[in-house]
Amino acid sequence: MKNAMGMAAALLLLSACGPRYIEPGPSLRAATLKQNNFVMNDGIKLPFRQWGPKINPRFVVLALHGFNDYSNAFEKPAAYWAKFGVTTYAYDQRGFGGAPFAGRWHGAPSLTADLTRIAHIIRLKHPDVPLFLLGESMGGAVTIAASAQNSLPLHDGIILIAPAIWGRVVMPAWQEAALWILTRLAPGLRVSGGGFGRKPSDNLSMLRQLSTDKKIIKRTRVDAVNGLVNLMDMALSGANRLKGPALILYGKQEDIIPSKARLFLKTRLPNGSSNIFIKEYGSGYHMLLRDLNAKVVWIDIFDWMKNPLHSPQNGMPAKDLNHPK
């Protein structure tokens, strides 16, 4: 009897807890661009940064940052591309940087809907200019998921920098179980990844600067981690509907996204795709755009934008990698 009562109490405790996501508000208006913010349909303001020419750009890039990061992640590559007439827009996604409720997860559907609405705004602002969507890490997962929904505006290519696709299908059972338990027992518990010995980049000076940047989230809520995994699940399940042309870049020193997940992504890409390309950098880490040799990546991305139907130097079409004969 005591065991049954104890089990009932435990189930009641589990049902009372769980992830506490910030739900989007009611749709009040069409999303708009105002000064330094994208004002979304529910009124939430997402700060953005812009680099490059404001009129008559050669190319336009809409960039999405990674988990716990914010739009400033693209400052150096965007400044480099600006020299060649590229205009880059990057916004703080919900729950990150200067956006409201920093540190709280808002749900994968909200993040993909924001990208879709903002991409439409940018498309209308630059109707005759080649538009590229660039997603780094978590931003890559958002971009893949949005592409699979077939709701993005007409664009000229997708660029994925170390896309976050460490979903449950490639996650060890013990990690999945631990996340499930923690999400239900302690969703607001904040954890730090600093003790796992991971090396996101070889640019130690840059990493030290990030450690003092107040807009970088240092300790992450457990329910936000669970939300990120949900997003990565969505990205992996939708990867077979990724619309090319697309360029996927990883570093061979990648220490954040496991090799098993990266290999699984290759098997999920559309069969026979001749306009999806993969390139790996021997000295590259997870933060390819900010590594010590980042300029090589910036140059490759710009060169590919000039001809997105051709594989980058030393790259390879995904069709030659992911479906063994």
C-alpha cells in the first residue's frame, strides 16, 4: 500500500512539473520592420543588426545565430562580405540576446515562424536581389525545419554552418532518459556546459570575450535544453525535405555536434540531390565563422553565393556522400 501511495505521489509530482515554455501571444498585426527591431505578429520585438550597403546590395544574407548566442555572432563575417556589396541582416531570436525573456525557451514552432515572417519581410525589401538564408548551429536547425515546412519565400540558397542536429534518434538512451527526468523534475534548473571539456573553437581570445559578454547566456535552463532537442528532432525529421541550393559546412575538429549525428544528417538529405553540397574544414571547430582560420570560410561562402549551383572548392555534392550504392 505504501509503495502504491509513493508511486502515485511520484506520478502526481511529475504531472505537476514539466517544461515551462513561453508561448507566443495572440496575432495582433502583420510582422513589420521598424528601426532596429523586427516587430512580430504578436508584438514581440526582436532586435537586429545590419551590415553592408542599405541600397543596391549585390547579395542579401539573413543570418540566424546559435543557442545561447545572439546576432553579434556575425559581426566579422558580415563586415567582410560588406566589402563586396553584401548586406547581412541578423536578429536576436526569441529568448536570446536582447529579445524579451532571455534564457527562456519559446518553442521550435515560434522560432521557425519568426524566420519565415522575417524572410518574407527581407524578400519584399529587396525583391530583385539574390537572398541567402544562413543558419549557424541552432540557427541551422531552425532553417532546416522552416525549409521543410515549404513556407519560406523564394530564395537563392541556404547556408548551414555546423547545423545542430543532435536529436533523440542519435542520442544515447541514458542521455535521453536523463533529459526526460530532469525536464519534468527540475525544468528551471540552470546548468553550465563548462565542465564537459568541450572545445567550440581554437580562437581562445574570442571565447574569453564571449565569457564576459552579458548577452551570452552562460547557464541554461533544463527545459530550454529539452526545447533545443525538440527543435533538433524537428530538423532531422525534415532534413529530407531541405530545399536546395544548399551549402552545409562542418569542421573536422567539431566537438559539439557528435560525428554520429553529422553522419546521420547526410543519410537524411534528399536522395539524389545535386544542388546540396557539403564541405568540411580540417582545422575547423564548431564556431567556424569565428575560428582562427575563419576567413577561409567567409571567402568560401561568398564564392558559393556567386554560383550556388556548383560545389565549393574541395566540397562534394551530398548525393555522393549520403546514399551508398
